[in-house]
Amino acid sequence: MREAENLAFALDRRLLRHAFERAAPYYDHAAVVQREIGNRLLERLDLLKLKPAVVVDLGCGTGAVTALLIKKYRQARIIGLELAPAMVASARKRAPWLRTLHGAVAEPEALPLANASCDLIFSNLALQWCTDLELVFAEFRRVLKPGGALLFSTLGPDTLLELRQSWRVADYYNHVNAFFDMHDIGDALIRARLAEPVMDVERLTLTYSKLDQLMRDLKSLGAANITAGRPRGLAGKARWQAMRGHYEQFRRADGLLPVSCEVIYGHAWGPMREMPPLGGKDTAVFPLARLRRMDRPDR
């Protein structure tokens, strides 16, 4: 059953790239939450006391947060990676005066970077578009220098909870992408043998006066439904009305519709010099006390 669910939520990479390409001109207007979470992720860099020579921004979008990374690390070479060429082009235009953003179109599972070439991988709200975290984290481990840092944010399964529940009363198709649980992400970090993973979660609630505004913002962000289990035709008036009617049950006393957003933050370190390569017989042990303290009884 779990395998069938995974297949139903598999992402069509071609459609995903196409959705991001079309969204590039409208992305900045809708990406309020992306910028806010990106700024919070940047603040966490102050705790790491890094002086990186090479920084990779994986999922740079149109470059709003990337430009702040360039300003923060004035001596570093900044590389911005995205799935869509239009996003990369927008991000490169945003680089501060006399600074260059080295942009590339790439998949997280196959980074166009040399082994042990990066001091910092920074990734804001990009991992939710990946289907195989173990491959992604293995790539992160490969390109990180010994002792290099990984810092990321992604979305958890309570994101768009109201929308997901409302569509379930309308039909049996997938209308909202699946998101990784925090502990699944932590387990994938461990299996990739990234050192000392630490994770925490934050819950935000956005509000809209009309459901159409939410749907329009999702489209502007390129957050299209590109799962294998999506409906292949138009939803139809009856199903839309059923979904909308159920969503109205969430409307708050102030007249606004809530939209849940579960934000997962994580950081880890690149392989230590003494760690054997992947596939070796030795076992690496990481301190997980802080991760396990986040266990919730309803998970």
C-alpha cells in the first residue's frame, strides 16, 4: 500500500520544470512566504560562524534570498541552481552591483559540481519538490567539503492541510503534493552519513479572504499538481463546489480562510575526513538527542 501511494505521488519532472518556467514572471508577487522563511533561514547562518569560499543556493528561485547570500558572504563564489532556465536568468539579474551569481539549471539528484567543492549548501523550500531524498542527500555529501555545512528548509505534511482535506470530500484524486515528515528527512540525512543532523519545525498560518486568491498564488509560484495520481481532465463544477463548500468550514471568526504551513528546518555537516566512503563496512554514529526530542505523540 505504501508503495502504491508513493507511485501516486511521484512527480513529473518535465511538468514541474515547465510550471516553474511559466511562473518565473509572476513568482516574486506571490512568494511572500518563501522570502520570509528564507530570511529566517539566513538568520540561522549567524549561528554557524562560517567563512565559505563556495556557496551553493539550491532552489534559488528568482534570486531574492540569493542576493542576500551574496551580500552576506562578500568574498564567496555563489552558485544558484534551479530547475527552470527562466528562474536562473531572473536570479542572475538580481545579483548586487559588481557581483556575479553563477547560475545553472540542474536537478538536485545530479548536481553539476565537483566532489568536495562546496563549503555551504543553502536550500530554501526546494526539497519538497524532490522524490528521493536519499539520492539528494548523497549528492550533498559528495559535493560538500569535509566539515562543510548544509542548511535547509522544506515543507512538512501539515502544509495545505485544509486544501487537502477539502479535495478529499470532492473526489479520490491527488490535488495536493505529498510532503516529507521531519523524521523521514532526519533518517535520510543519517543514511547519507551527513554529520550531526539537527532538525526543528515551525507552524505558520496564512490567511486569505477568498479561496481563489490562494489558488492564484499557488499557480504563480509554480506549485502545480504534477503528481502521477492527479486528475487528467478538468475538475468539473460539481467537484469544485464540493471542495469550496468544505473549505468554508475552516473560515475563522475574523472572516478569513486559514492556510496551514508546516516549515521544517535542518542543518548537518559534510563528511569528516576520517569517515570511510559510502559502501564501507564501518558504521558512523551521530548524536541524535536533539532530533529525537522533537517526537510528537500524534506522529
